[in-house]
Amino acid sequence: MTALGDRAWPEVDAARSVLAVPVGATEQHGPHLPLSTDTDIAVALAEGLAAAVPGVVVAPPVAYGASGEHQAFPGTLSIGQHAVELLLVELGRSAAETFPRILLVSAHGGNARPVARAVRRLRAEERDVRAWTPGMTWRGDAHAGHVETAVMLALDAGRVRLDAREAGNTLPLGELMGDLRAGGVAVVSPNGVLGDPTRATVEEGEALLRAAVDALAAAVRDWADEGSAWL
């Protein structure tokens, strides 16, 4: 039983445990992917880690993030960077009362800055906290494109609207960043897609998930490493 939420308190043997906290978002992912995509991916990675590394306990996910750049699309629920940082700091302080190590598994790029700030604050308070993102392993389009679509196909193909898949803005993210920061995703991509999801496959998604879980498991096994594997 690796899910913390499934346990009663006497069943929480935390002395040698790592608490993996999936950090996601509720935001648009084009016309073909569910709003829970980032959260679903973070949960899958944390669960894959728990299956690969003994002693990992998976916390209930943080399903809201800093998603203001997607606010023009119906259904997006954003709490902003400050709230994400504060939530993770307070959660980390509480979790550290039980668990010696805390890992934030973040699958939403918009959370990168508040996650990094929260980790710095918690580590400054001498809590053993790390963060990891699949962006360290995956390379490809930026949002709701080939990579995320392939991964979601591997996780639950029935939730991917195959007939609604369409390419969005395929320019490199660096070329879009100025307009994106000024006006949000809708300004650069009316359908909310940054990339091209039309040729993504289940097999590619399975390979991407394996690679990410392997990289995450290696980082956790070598927890003392302060190198580039960590945020």
C-alpha cells in the first residue's frame, strides 16, 4: 500500500520513508486532453517511483497550480504562484513532522518558480526536501502537444479525444515567450496547443513514462547527490 491516503495513521511507518507529493494543475490542455493532465502525469510518475523504490509513499496530489497563462480557456483553475509556494511550504513543514524526506514531483511548467522557491525555503529551515520534473528527461513540444498526448494515451487512452487532436502553434517556445508572458497562451495559440499532438502513440507514451520513472528512481536512490538531477 503506497498511497498515504489509503492508510490509517497506525499504518504510517515513516521512519525510512520518502513522501512523494504529486504537484499538478487544473488547466486547459487543448481540445483533446483533460484539464487534469498535469495532475494525472504527476500522480503516475509518483506511483511509478513507489513501485520501483521501496519506502516511497505517495501523498494525495496538489491538483491546483499557477496556471494564469491559461486563464482565457474555460475550466482552468489557477491559484497563482504565491499561493502555490505558500501551500507547498506549509505542506512541507507539516509533512516533515512525519517523513524524513519529501519529494515534490511537479508536472506543470508554470509551477517551476514557486516549487523552486518553496524548496529553497524548506531547505533553509533544514528540512530534507527535493523537487523533480519530467522536463529534465522529456524533450519536445511545450504544452498539450506530442509528448503530453503520448503520455496521456499510455495512461488512459479513453480520456484522449482522438478526433479533436489538432496542431497548435509549433514555433519554438523561445520565440513565443514574449507574447505568451504578455497575453497568455490564447494569444499565441487559439486552441491552447503548443506543438503537434496528431501523431502521438501509446507506445511512445509508454517509453516516455519508463524513461521518466527510471530517471526519477535513480535520483531518489542517490538522494545525497546535489547535482543537476534536482531542482
